Amino acid sequence: MIDIPENVEVKTVKAVLKALGVTVKKGKKKASSYNPEFVEKILQGENDIKAGKGKRMNVEDLWK
């Protein structure tokens, strides 16, 4: 797989590859190797933070 920098247009990259004789195909999205329950917990935590739920702590206070 090739990583394309954000400032490069995909059309431009495809045109260059086509000019070089490279065939461009859309790949299938890989399935996540993470446990779906774990992913759901992480997403729920992110949603909770966006909703204002949660508590801020200073790093120095973690070991008190």
C-alpha cells in the first residue's frame, strides 16, 4: 500500500501511475483486528468526553 501525502490530489497520483502503466484498484477495507467490544468501549468513552462527562486529573496527582 502507498501512503499519499494530504497535499497531493488523488487524481494526480492516479494519472501518474496510469502513465507509468500501473493499474489502480480500490481495495477492500480490512476488518479491524480489535475486539468489537473493546472498540465499542473506546468509542463510548470518546462520546462521553464530548458530552462533558468525565473528570480531568493532573499527571502529578495520579500517584498521590
